[in-house]
Amino acid sequence: MSTVPMTIVGAAQLRKELDHLKFERRPKIAEAIGEARELGDLKENAEYHAAREEQGLCEARVRDIEGKLSHAQIIDVTTMANNGRVIFGSTVTIVNVDTDEEVTYRIVGEDEANIRENLLSVSSPIARGLIGKSLDDEISIVTPGGTNDFEIIKVEYI
């Protein structure tokens, strides 16, 4: 598995989720399985099968998070000198050249992405179009909605 880029906040969120799964959800699932076993015949026991399925999903997520954390490349942009270049973890303000609509995005890892909070996945079309560009650059980005022209008006490493 290749490295997984992640911000400090993203890594902390995954560790918190992992702790929740291991120390809160796992014991509750084990308890539910135990209670369901006491109900008798396991072949026709819906509660048992539901608890086992939930256990499988929980364990799969635990393995997924552990894999990502073990291959994480945690990037802290606050320790880097801001040279005006858009990089992973930077916060970028762009303006649509046609509509003058201004928006600010932070480029983050896959697990942190949340468009409602303007957290863009590093693999999204807009982020891929921004990475490597500099302050005051004008760029055209092809998105599912069409091609848009933007100007980078602010790059922050916060």
C-alpha cells in the first residue's frame, strides 16, 4: 500500500474513531452476540446474525483505519514556510473569473474531505487543479459541471 497523505487533524480523527470502535463498539457487539446466543438455535436467530454482521462491519473498519494510519504520511503545513504555492494541507481562496464568486477550500486527505465544510479531497478535480499552482495564478479546472476559470487570491498554511 502506498502512503496516505493526511493532516494532523485527520490523523487525530481517525485515531479517535479507532478508539471508539475498539473500546466502545466492540464490547457492545460482543455483549449483543452473547445475549443472542442465549436465545437458542443460532440458525434461525435474527438477533445473532445481525450482531455478527455488525461485528464484521466493525472489524473491517478497524482494519481499514489501522491500515491507513500505518501508511499515513502526516503533513503539517504550519511548520512550512509559506511560499504562496498550493500544497496538500494548505487553505486556498479562489475567485471564479466569470461570476466573481469567492470560495475558500482546505486541501485534505480522503477521509477528512467534507465539501459542506469546504474540505476538499486531494484527489478531487478542483484540488488536483490547484496543487502546484501559486498565488495570483489563473487556472481552468474541468469539473463534472464543466470547465471553470479561477484566480488564486490567497494561499495560507494554517
